[in-house]
Amino acid sequence: MAQDDPGVGKDQLLGFYREMYLIRRVEELAAKAYTLRKIRGFCHLYIGQEAVAVGAISALQPEDYVVTAYRDHGQILARGADPKAVMAELFGKKPGLSHGLGGSMHLASKELNFFGGYGIVGGHVPLAAGAAFAAKYRGEDRIALVFFGDGAAQQGAFFEALHLAQLWQLPVVFLCENNYYAMGTSLDRSSFVQELNRRGDGVGMENWQFQGFDVTEVYDNVKKAAAHARSGKGPVIVEAVTYRYRGHSMSDPAKYRSAEEVEQTKEQKDCLKLAEHHLKEEHGVTDEEIEAIRDEIKQIAQEAYDFAEQAEPADPAILYDYVYAE
């Protein structure tokens, strides 16, 4: 961090906390809706990784592109999407972000420059390189940020995107959310290299790793990476060490890891607890103030749930309208 950078202050950290708690609460309600069969198909929850989405996206400019995979609920909320529109999309309802046609895995917003989620593991990474290529070709002051997991870092499309981004010096930040289990296989069983940011070594790309549990640490690191990419110095690949509390999807019992491991991580590294600690110890925020924020967010999330439950279902008449361009 530059010496004249004051860092994250009280108001900004309170904003981060609100966003992280909103994601947590919306995801908890999504889990409830899925068990009640109000949400169908696949549903991949972001619980545990909230600091990565909030910290990273807060380091961007509104005109920057965000590209992501199918664990996308938290990221689009961090980008500023209306919780009601997000929840309605999960329910397959007409007021949803994609008119109820995309569902959990396909949240997108042209207005927010948010292009996701994509269902093919690693297949979305080249799209971020393409968005960055377009920005550079047009001479625009914007970058692309792409989220992907440790599983995607083993895919061929990811390596090709990395190669071309470095070859053409594209303004893109590759952000690996390494939760160490991909779709259920631990990283030590799937990759000889454990520090996935080092994937950049092979193409000479700037890279580093950081802990993704403290939202301020995520913010500082992605801000640095974004500044590098925006300055014309080429792309960056960074790795945020993180952890998801739920299985890969709602249908995954996650028996490949112990309950003790999950509980220990929740106790020691939970992003909400860390933010609360900073707010109390460094900024004098009281328990009552934090509880008031939580109550407010719970109401917002519940209103989104109720809105989605009561909304009109997706219109079958437009089912094929977005398959082909005019």
C-alpha cells in the first residue's frame, strides 16, 4: 500500500460488512428455498467466501468488466444487483435478472458490466481475456476481473487465456478463489503446484497469493492488481486462499472433508467475525450497532425472498428469444 493511502476506514469497512452479511443471509435463504423445492436445478452457495467477492469488486471501477462462473450469487450482489432481482432469478421468476430463464448458474447484468455465471468449469476465463482485449482495442480505461476456482485452474481453456492475455498484455486480473476442494477433490490430489498463482510463472505474468478471509486484505491486494492491469503493464494472476462452508452444490454432502475442519475454519477465519473484530477493536463500533446492521440486512433479505416467492413465473413464450441474436 502506498504511504499516502489511508487504507480502509470505518465507514468503508461498515459498508463491506453490510455487503458480506447480505450475501450470507441471501445464501442462507436460498438454501432454505432449495430444500423446499422453490429453487430447482443446481445451486452453488457462496457461504464462507463473501470477503473475496466484496473486497475484490469494491476495488474496481463501475465501467470495469466482471466475469465469473456458476457460484455467482455473492459476486453479483457485491456488484450492486438488487437482492429482489437476484432472488427472483433463483426462483425462476419473471422479475429476475435474466427474466427467470437463467436461474442460479446464469446471473448477469449488462448495466453492471457483470458477465456470468457460466456453467462450464474454466470455460468462462477466456471470455474475460476477450473483454479485456476489446477494452484495449477501443482504447478504454477499463479492465476485466475474472473469478475462477482451483478446479478451473487445471483446465486447458484457463491456460490458453493466461497465455494470450500475457502475449497481448491485456488489462485483466485473473482471481483464483482457492477453496482447496474444487468439485470435491482436494488440491493436493489434483495439482502438484499448490500455490495456484504460480500458474503465471510459465508465461511470465505478475502473480502473488494472499489470504481471502479478511475483506480489507482482499481489497488491498485486488486494488494493487487492478492498478497494475489498468496502467498498461499487462495482466496479473492473484490467488485468494478461501473456504466454502457448504458442499460444492446443494446436492453435495461434502463427505470428503471432516466436520471438525469446517468448524475450525468457521471459528478462526470467518470473514464476518474478522470484520466485526476490526470494527470493534479499531473503530469503536458497538455490539448494538452491529446487531442493528444485521437486523436491517435480515429484513432486506427476507423481503427479497418474499418478493421472489410471490412474483410471476418466467414467461415460456420468450424461452427461445435469447438463443440466437437478431
